[in-house]
Amino acid sequence: MLIKRPPTIPAAAITPPAVYARRREFLRTAALAGLGAGLAGALLRPGTAAARTARTPDPERVIAGIIPSAYSTDEAWTSFEDITKYNNFYEFGTEKFNPWRNAGALRTRPWTVVVDGACARPGEIGIEDILRDFTQEERVYRLRCVEAWSMVVPWVGFPLGDLLRRFEPSANAKYVAFETLYDPKQMPGQRRPVLQWPYREGLRMDEAMHPLTILATGLYGEILPNQNGAPLRLVVPWKYGFKSIKSIVRISFSEQQPPTAWNQMQPDEYGFYANVNPHVDHPRWSQKSHRIIGEGLFSPKQPTLLFNGYADEVAPLYAGMNLRRFY
Ligand SMILES: Nc1nc2c(c(=O)[nH]1)N[C@H]1C(S)=C(S)[C@@H](COP(=O)(O)O)O[C@H]1N2
Ligand SMILES: [Mo]
């Protein structure tokens, strides 16, 4: 798909004052948190600054008190336009532009997430409590889709493990299962059996507790647009996009590996682990390289890195595992 884009506008010409103010606030918070100049410097790389200035923040949607995360990459951010108009969210249609067109009417307030299964304190938590109780961080992560494109997204979110611990998972909880809202009235895609609804995903417990795994509540400093999985979605930066389940209403601890929407549909195409891995091809295409959305159809392909470049952090999770078998 060819994406048309306006010519690049010099950052300084269009940077709204609010963005400068927010950037200064990041630096102050970073200094207070003792994160040091390296991180503050990374946030100010020219590419990063240019990408973020393409967006005038919507004051109604800004999330207060966001702190920068030490886990961020310093790559240039994909534009807000590309992040919000090129999505997979089959509940709103199977074309990349469908979620942007169709997800607007989804009601994301009030919103409750049930947490149950193998844990000592099953219960539920509302989205407002989630935003209040868990420190919201800005985490710039790559998101890599199995179809050979990637984005660099300034997510807002917090470690999934922080939320899971509150419900006291049992020692025999080996997996965590996630479920999207099922509501065909609001999600027209669910009126057709494109996937087995509701959309489901799962992680092994150690993957879920890894500090790189986050629940995202926003992007570009604002609450999540519906098409990106509002009000709460998973982001696992070393795995393929489909693991990043959107609009989550249930999280369940389990002793058994849970079924996932893509496994149920096409077991040999979409494995449970779905680690970004250039050495294991998808049955229908190579996974050795990909394009960065926003750099154009004719931009050079990037070599895909093992675990999407996060190997130093996550390779130990898979020590001794045959990743060809568990793909
Ligand atoms: N509920 C739900 N979650 C979903 C999907 C979906 O169709 N439904 N698509 C997945 C796929 S295939 C990808 S690539 C990512 C895309 O996330 P993005 O729209 O934020 O880029 O969402 C994932 N999460
Ligand atoms: Mo995907």
C-alpha cells in the first residue's frame, strides 16, 4: 500500500509552545528521577524532535504526570498520522485504514478489566484507577508486524507486571491470557467470523512479568486513540504485532497455554511465541527484513534483528528453547 505524505516541514517552524513546555518538563522529571543526561539527550535527538512536532497535542487528551522511561529507543518517532491511520484491529475491519475510520464510536469509559484465574486475589479494576495507581511512563518502542513493516511508537504505559502482582498470581500460574471486549454492536467486525471472537492472546508468565512488557494507555502523550486499542492494550516489543492485544477486558492466570485468536485460525502461520526472529520465516514470506512505516515504499529495507533488537534483555527467557519449533 502506498502512503502519501506531505513534505517534511522544518521542526522549528511548527513546534507548538506546549510541546516545548512538555519537553522541558520531561527533562526536569528525568533529572529528578536521576535518570541522567544520556536519557534526556536521547529524548532530544533531532529525528525524535522532528517527528513529535508533527503533532499539536489535544489538551483534552493529554495524560498528566508522564515520566520518561530508561527503556526507550532513541530512534525517530513514526508520525502520529501513520501510527493512527495504519492499524490492524479486525473488530473494525480487515483493511489497514478501517480502524481509523470505524473505531471512533467505541465507548471506552467506563471500562473495567477483570483479573481472575490462578491468583490469590481475583478482582477487577477500572481504567481511571489504572491511570491513577500506576505511574505512566513514556516508552518509545518499535512495534514490528509479521507483514514486514515496523513503527517506532512513543507509547504511554506501565509495566504489566506491576498490575499483575496486585492480584497475587499463584505459584502454579504459568501463563497469562488476555481477552478483548466482545460487543458486536460496537465492533462491527465481530458480526462476521473472520476470527474466533473475542480476540485472545497469551504470554508465558516470565514474558508477562518482564519489565519490557507494558500495558499502554496512550501514545504521543495523549490517551490512546480507539484504533490503537483504547483504553488499554498490550505492547511486547520483542514479539510480532499480533501479540499486542487491544481493548483488553479480561486478564486470566492459567496453568495451561491459553488459546490465541491467530493460533485458532492458522496454527502453522502464527505460533504462540511469535518472537521477532529473522531466522524463522513465516510460511508465506521471509522475515529477514522490513520497512519502517513513514519512510516510504521505496526506502531501503531494514534487516530484522533477533527479538526486534531487544535480545540483550530477553534472550535469556528462551535459553535452551528451539525457536524453530516454538515460533
Ligand atoms: N483485539 C485486537 N487486537 C489486535 C489486533 C486485532 O485485530 N484485534 N491486531 C493485532 C495486530 S495483527 C497488530 S500488527 C497490532 C497493531 O497495532 P497498532 O494498530 O497499534 O499498530 O495489533 C494487534 N492487536
Ligand atoms: Mo500484525
